[in-house]
Amino acid sequence: MSDERAGGGSGEQLELSASGGGNPPVKVIEGDVRVSASARVEGEARVGGAARVEGDVRVEGEAVVGADLLVEGDLSVDGDLRLAGDLLADGDVELDGDLTVKGDILSDGDIASDGDLTVRGDIALDGDIDIDGDVRFGGDARVAGSITSDGDLRVAGNLVIDGDLIVDGTLTAASTVGGGGEVEGVAAAGTGSGGVGSGTSGGGGGATAARPVVSARAPEVAAPSVEGDGYSDSEAALAASAATAATAALTPRSARNVGAVLGAAIGDAMGHPTEFIESFEELREKFAPSGVTGYALYWERDGARFAPYTDDTQMAEIVLQSLLDSRAADEHLGSSMQRIANGFISWMEEPQGGHRAPGNACLAGVQALADGAHWSEAGGAKAGGCGSVMRAYPFGLVFADDIARAERWSVAHSKLTHRDPIALAACAAMAVGVAHVAAGRAPRYALSEMVGAACRYSPSTAVMMAQAIDDADSGVGPEQTLERLRGWAAHEAIAAACYLFARHHNDARAAILEAANTPGDSDSLATLVGALVGAHLGEGALPAEWRRDVERSGALRALALRI
């Protein structure tokens, strides 16, 4: 059956009524459906492809959509709604039955259901959730309004809520962050982070609302380091005390900023000893029996023992420091790029911590800058390695509220050392992806926007990224996908990062270790996914011992807190 579409004029509608053979009648569309106004279905509706409606949707029976459902108005279903893809609604969602979504939910309105709400992905909601049954999220839940549930609330990832949280059953979440609303319900299982961590049970006479409190299990805090390559005992004690207080007080955005910066450095250090290994077999032989399971390389200097990062983090730190200084000075693009260029020149001449095997394209571009080349022409026209994308994530953090600027400035910065379109595309995608998750948006949405950003500069890079995401969704293992995407070239590196983030966006440990246990440019792959998963989950999702031991963790954390 061919695709069935209604569209064109703004007043056109799709009216589907009884068409025989069904009680209630069933309307089946095997392809996609697009409606320019509103859609009304009197019976059941089954769409094998994607459904996009620019007005309201009302289904008087059951609705089943085999892909994504995009509704620019309100969505009302008298029966159950089951989606194999994502649900994106600009209006309210009301259901008399159950809502089951295998992908993510993004909605600017409210969600109300007389049945259960089950989401295997993430949910990002600007309105309220009011559910008569149970609520289950397989990923993270970020709700700008309130959540009211007559049943249990289970969140496999993190729960971030700005409004009230009222749960008559049990609340279970990996961690909870509240914005100051009321909490009512049974004690939460998980960690608090500056907000909702546990509630009070009111017993048979009705629950008494309690102000949100931090969970009794305090967040793990990284052992400190200070500016430089080591730290004294007194400095360590002082920094540890400050870090403990700061961690407890972090806002969700600050926690994500710190998570991105430390996640990138941790990934860099984790992949440091596995870079240049030629095969999965060699990796397992060298790091038997299961590959790298934690830091495999430590250095000692000035009495301190730490896991060293590479030039990836050295250059990313320069970019972040320069952007923050440029913001404070209210500098425009050109002045900011020149500030970064000056930082790169100083790095080439006297890098913090010593030289860490930088790439030839980076060195050539920085040498051209030192010789007087304009920043926009210093990089090689055919330089398409991963040397610029590995340091692009700070643009997404600094400009998380101005994503177009994050993309534009990240692309501009690539030209200091890498001007090939695949490098520009990779930088655009990385900055956009980090910006979206740092702002609290769902990983699936961020991945889609990353592909779109890359396509503006290199369609072939976007195709490679989309294929990598499909691999992750289809369960293709890393020994197949990451054998193909070794990461030396920029388009391979960003595609591999998308694959890893799609597979493990709710598990920082798994994401970083899978990246580090690859042949090829493992430190850069782990840097990229470490920044993405850290920006999504926040500092607390990174293992405490990893945060403690990574080189100059205290200095990097302090820099991130300036964002």
C-alpha cells in the first residue's frame, strides 16, 4: 500500500471513519501519514510509519504508531496509545487508557492518563504529569511541572523535577533533583542532589507534604587536586572540604557542566593506554581477561599519583578557559578565536604537564598560527582528523542556551587546525549534542540534532552518524561497529561517539569503558562519549574513584564550575 497523506493547505483535515470489517472500525496506513491541520479517527488507528500532524489529533479507539508521532497541537486518545518510536507533542496529551512509548517523550504541554505511563526512553516535559496508574521510565525524566501518580513511580535513570512530586506508591529513581516543590510519598530509593531525595509517608490518614531534602546517602565526592601536577596534604584536605560542600549545592546545570568536563578527561585518561592498539584481540591479550576495566596507566609526580590524560584534554581545557575569558571580556567571534589561537601557541611551546603526543594536523595548524596565519586559514584544507572535534565540547557547555552560536563558533574554531568539511561537521555535531543534553534535553533528541548539524557541512558524515545510531538501535555489537569506526578521522570519531552514546546514555561507566576498549583512537572516542554522557547524567554518575584519580581533577572541576 502506498503512503497515505493529507497536506497542502492549512485548512485540510484527515477524517477517518468506519470502513468495514472492524468493530470498532480500524484504519491501517502502512506508510507515513502527514496532516496539515487536524486528524480525527472514529475507530482504531494503526500507522506503520511515522505520523506528523500539524493540528490536533483525536482517536476514539486505540492508536498504534510504528515509528515516531509528532503532533503540533493536542493529542487525545480514548483508548491506549502505543508507539514504537518517539512522541513529540507541542500541546497536551490526554489518554483514557495506557501510554506505552518505546522511544522518548518530548512535550511542551501536560500528560494525563487514566491508565499506566510506560516510557522505555527519556521524557522531557514542560508541563505536568497526572497519572492514575503506575509510571515507569526506562531512562531519565525531566519535568518542568509537577508529577502526580496514584500508583508507583519508577525511574531507571535520574529524576529532575521543578514542581511538586506526589506519589501514593513507591518512588524509585537512580537519583532525584528537585527545584523546591512539595514532596509527598514513600521514601525514594536513590541519591538526592540538592533537591527531592526522600519523602514522608503520611500513613492511613493521608500523607503530609514535606519540603524536599537531600537523600541520606550523600553524593560521592572526588578527591581533590589543585592547579599544577600535584598537591600537598593540606591542600588536599582543604579542597576535599570545599568539593563536598560544592557538590551538595550544585544546580542540575552545574552538575552537568562538571560531568561533561570530568567525563571527557576521564575518558581521555581511560583510553590513553589503549590508543594505537591494532585489534580487539590484541587489546584483550594486553589487558586480559576483559580489557580495561579502570585506569590502566598511572603516573607519579611531586608525591601525587594520578591517571594522566592526553593532548585531547590539554587542548579542550585551553578552549574552555579561552571561551570563559572571552565571555567575561564580551568579545566577538574573531577576538575569541584569536584568544584560543594564542592559547594553542603557548601549548605548543610549553604544554601543561608536558607534551602528550599531539597530532600532526594540530601541530601544523598551530605552527601556522605562530607564523602569522589568520586563524580562519591556519588549518589544513584537507585536515580531517579528529584533532578539532576532540576539543569541541566546551562550546556546547558555554553556549547551551544559544545552540546556533555553539555550532557556529565550534565550526569556526576547527579552522585553526582542521578545515576539511568532515572536521567542521564533526565539531558542529559535538557542540550541538553537548548543548542539548547540558540543557536537559533527551539523548534521542540530541542525537537527531547532531545528525542534522553535521549534514549542514558534510552530508556523508551525517549518513555515517545515522548508520552508527541505527547500529546501536539494532543491537550491532562494538566489535563490528567500532572496528569500522576507528576514530582517526573526524567523521568516524563523531559517528562512533553517537553509537556509544545511543547504547549507553544512562550508564557513564559502560559508555567510557566501551570506548576505551577499542582499537584505534580510543582516547578520543572515550573523550567524546565521556563529555556527552557526563553532560547528560551529571558529575554524580561518574564513578568516584575515576573522578578522584584523573589528572588535575580539582582544577578541571573548578573550571567547569565557572561555566
